[in-house]
Amino acid sequence: MRENDHPVLRSCILIIFLLGFATSSYAAHLIGGEVTYRCLGFTDGDPNTNSRRYEFTINVFRDCFGGGSDFDSPNFIINMHVTLYQGQQFYGTYQLEAPTVERIDIEENINNPCIVVPSNICVEEGRYVFELDLPIVDESYNLVYQRCCRNNTITNILDPQSSGSTYTIELTPEAQSSCNSSPSFTGYPPAVLCVNQPFTYDFSAVDEDGDQLVYEFCSPYLGGGNQGGSGPPNGVAPDPDLPPPFDNVIFLAPTYTANNPLGTDANFTLNTTTGLMTGSPQFTGQFVVGVCVSEFRNGVLLSTVRRDFQFNVTTCEVTVFAELNSDSVGIDGTYLVGSCGDTQVDIINQSGVNAFIDGYRWEFPNVGGQEVLSDSEDFSYDFPGVGSYEGIMVVNPGSLDCTDTAQVRVDIFPGLESDFTFAYDTCVAEPVTFTNLGTTLGGQAIVNNFWRYGDGNAEDALNPVYAYTEPGAFDVVLEIVDENGCTDISTQVVSYFPVPDLIVIAPSEFRGCVPADIFFDNLSFPIDDSYDFDWDFGDGSFGTDLSPTHLYETPGLFTVSLAITSPIGCTTDTTFEDLILMEPAPTADFTFSPESLTNFQPEVQITDESLGSFRWFYDFNGEATSVQQNPTYALRDTGQAYITQVVTHPSGCVDSLTQFIDVKPEITFYFPNAFSPNGDGTNDVFRPKGFTRGFKRYRMQVWNRWGEPLFDSIDPIQGWNGQKGNAGQDQPPGIYLYEAVMIGPRGEEFNYKGYITLIR
């Protein structure tokens, strides 16, 4: 594994973002790459060949855990190939072997003991190394590798999921004549940066020829698209790869450009001489970046190596921080801890992250004229009395890298006590009077008296009078607050179970027909299910529900009474004279004949068998009505029909009854045994006859005695005319076989088979 240089972000930073590179069937795993070369001398070591041998290296980088496709190779669905151009002319395409794959783990040794990198973040490098013999010419050679696609979550370029990459290098005439080798970068840049945190990274390269190197931001190139596999210019891997000039990726200007790939406010710089990269990213996301290093000798450009890579900017968190559990935090960041009436103070330490903390130091320089020190994680101390005490808590005292300090102030205040009394008539639904007995122990003022009445209501009052809207055992709480912010609470149970001043029920009167279910809605106040209820319904029946339902089955005038007893024994009662009047009612009943009808016999006869009736009304399936006592009616259609009888008693009470009757559809269907298709207009066509209304499906077929089909129809109106298919040759006189299948109105199947004689 190669060594990699990573920037120290700042003391005590934790990277909490997990790389989420996008995946795609178009190899959306690529996060960077570059091409370099070395001159190995004359071909076969012979200057007379006028040809040089070069070792080319293509480094391609991908996310280890991104889920995208693997590196191209002969074993992959797309062969790894590169294309060489001499000037603009195609020179050749070369198939490469599988790369050497090496994992570049982002280790935790990035020169800052307080930075933690998640273990599942890593980058894989695929290195392709191959050699070519190239004649020395007066034109440049351009080696090209193109591949789609980039991650679709990239932030700073247009349409990243359809934007591929071009990794290329130019072998200039000057580089050929001097047997020059290109520079190469020393390491892979950091994959993760922290938003709003400055970073520094040495992006320098080395050159074995000792030439002058100049660094600059440059635009990555596009190359390859998502239109199919290898082959076409816009394919995943164009074959051959396209020649220069190449198109730049399209940055989302004006926020992002090639010179400001992390945004205009990131202060992103690259020292042209040293390759030192600095900046402070302002946005989270994934960002494509291009860096070029150009090699000059005596002022002449020999080569340029273009690295295309990706930064992931995320939110980072301090790992070593001083934090205390306190009542509040002052505007200067001091943790404020108050104690009311108790000099014993316990402060819980909430500093973190524990894995990076080696120790603590508490210092209170003046507690009653003495210095108080402690090395424990939490702090516990009995202060001498009322007053304010200032101190500090230091995490990792003595550390040069990971330390933090919390300012703390402990305020010991005088105590206070909450108490109250209450009074009310236990059997009368009247308000409760509360008396506040709260006191302070140091003469400080009480600034709030907050009452919670246990029924969901509350108020700030000194001595309130409160009316409950329902009975119950209520936990009443009085919380008092003094001028120091100290609080105390007291709680008492108020058992509020009076009986109603007035018993109210609904209905206030009722007149109806027997039988009738009457719901008695108890509207009295205040009551609930904890009370006892004694109902007398006036017909010899009784009840104990709060709001009962009672069935009256006999005519008469009934008086209703109700007695209510509270859980603490208070009782009240009321009698409602002549509340319920129940009138006699008829009983509807009738018979009909016949019990089953057909479309040929649809008439029904009604026989009244109701009791107590003097008026009748009939509804025949919504088709017609009758007021006769025993009517008859012919139903209009087949299927299930209803008949409803409504009868009226002389008292005006009514009753009704609905019964259902089935009107069955019948089909009369038969086939003649002979026909004579001689054109005389009589019996010229063989087809069924009869009543077929309502059938759902029909098919008739005719064969000759040799089994040859002659006629087939699903229309019963269409018959066989004695010709083959009704349009072919006339069939000779004789006997023919027919079969017909019909599905009736209710799904029943009718099957007809027989012989028909054709007469001519």
C-alpha cells in the first residue's frame, strides 16, 4: 500500500459522514484518475531505430464500498482499452491486462490524535502499466482513456450521472527528443473534508529529471456517455477513444468554476510553485476537482499531468469538548448551577468523546477563603453557605492537542416552602377556595404562584377560587417561584364529588308507538360513572346506568324517577310525572302466491295477515303501489323483487314488512329437424326458434357426415343457408350434424345436439 498524505483539519475534529458514492450500471464508481509516462530509452537500446520505448501508467480511483462496477479488464463486461493518436491521426488501440488493484484506506494516523475516520471509508486504485515503442516524430502523441460515468450525487457540475471522464497525456516532440519522463503525484488527496473548517494538503509531484514544475487548477475532461456499451462515441467506453480536443465538464457557474470547484467562498487556492492546496469549504456535498502539474525545461513545456479527482465535504464534530449538566448557560458560555436551600451540590460531567479523554481537573479558587480541587469526572461538594462560587473544569489537563475548558458558577440560594389549604361544601356543586401558605427562608420575594388543578387547567394566582366542571379526586399542585428562580411545590388531593343542584334528563317528554327503545340522556351536573343511579321507568322496570336505554313494550302513560348518590354519600332525587306515553301499534304481515314467478307468469296475489290494521299500503319493487288490503300485481322484469307492506293502527302508529320474491327467466328453445334452402322464402335457413330473452352466450356449429365443419355462428338470428360457410358451395341433400351451446340468464348451460335434414 502506498503512503498517503492527509491534511490536519484542526485540533479535536471527528468526521461523522460516511461516504455515499452513487452507483450505476454505467460504472458510477469513478472518483478520479491520471496518466503518466516514463522514457525507458531507445527501442532495443539502439539509437539507429529512431524510436523510444515508454512505460505508461494509468491510475484510476474508485470508491471501495460504492457498489458501482469494477475496474475495466478482459474479465469484465467492458475490455480495458486505450487509444493513441499521432497529432489528430489515429495511431492504434491497445487492449490492456487487468489492473493491479490496491486499497488506499483512510487511516486514523493523519497527524491529529483527535480525528477519527469511519472504518468503512476507503478508495481503491486500479493501476494499468504497459509499454509502447514509438518513433520520434515532430508531432505530439496523445494517449486517451475514456469511461462513463461519474457519481450522480456530485454537487458542482451539470448532469453528473451522464458525464464521463477522459484521462489523457500528451507526449510532445520536445519530450520525445529528450527522452523525458513526466512528473507524478506523490499521493492521493484526502477523500473527506470538513465544512467550515480550513484544510491544507501538499499536492506536490516529483519529477525524476529535476525539471521545473508549475501547479494550477484545471477543468476535468468529459468522455464517454450512457448511450449503450463500448463502441459508439457516446457509449459507456468509446472504442476507439475520441481524439483531442476534449470537452470540459460543465461547472454550475457562477458558484462553481474550474478555479473555484468548492465554491467562490471556499478560499480555495493552489500554490503554483509548491503545490500546497488550502481552503475552507462552505458547503457539504461531492465536488469534482481538476489539478494540472506542468513540466518545463529551460522555459520549454515538456508535459502536463492532469489529475481528475473528487472531494467529499461533510459536517465534522469536535471530539474532545468540555460540557456540564447545568441549569443554564450564560451569554459568556459559563455553566450556571444553582441550589436552593441545599449547600450540597453535585455536577454531572457531560464532556466527550470518552475515548479521547484521559483526565479531568476541577478548580474553585475561593470557597470560603480556600481553594477546592478535584480530579474526578463528576464534581460533588458541600459549600459553606449562601453565595456565588466560580471555578473551571478542564478536560485532558496538560494536553497540548486535545483539551478544552468549561467555566462554571455555583449559586447557593436561600430555600422556600410551598403549602396551601382548601375549603368547599362537599355535597354542593360550588367552587373550591384555595389559600396560599407559601413562605421563603431568606426574606426573598415570591414572584410566581402557579396552580395546577389536576383537571388540565392551571393559572398564576395568589389565593384562587376554582369551579370544577366534573367530579373526581384531583391532585392539586402549587408551585412557588422566588426572585432567585428557586422553586418548591406542594400537592394535595381534592375529593370533589357533590350531587347536582338539579337533575336534568332528556327526553323531557315522549309520545310514541310500542315497542320503542327510549334513551334517557342524563344531563345532570356534576356526575360520572363513580356515582350510583337508581332509575324507575314506571312500567315495573328499573336501571342503574348513568344514561340507560329502556324498551317499552306495552301501551300506557308512565312516570319516571331518578335518584343520584355521590361516592361520598350525598343524595338527591327527582320524579318526572307522565313522562312517557306509549300508543298501541299494528303488526305488519302478509303472504303471497305463487311463491315463485316466471317471465311467463309474473302476477302475484297478496293476502294480508297483519294485526290491528285499518289502513294498508303496498310498494311493488318500486314499480307500482296499492292501498288495497289484498292486491294483485304483475312484476315487470325477472330477478329478485321486493314487496313492502305498510300498515296503520287507528292510533296512528305504523309497522312495515318487506319480503322478496324471485321472478325466474325461462327460455323456450328448439331446433327444426329439416329445412329446404330453395329460395321460396319458406324454411330456407336452419336456425333455432323460441324465446331466448336474457341469454348470455350462444354458439351453433354444423358438420357433414365426414366431420367437415360447414357452419359456425355465435348469433342465434343467423342460420345456416345450406352452403359451406354460408358463402361457398351448395351442400347436397342429406343428413347433417349440429350442436348448439347456450348460457342462460343465470349462468345455466343449455346444450343441444341432433341431426338436420337438408332437402332440395
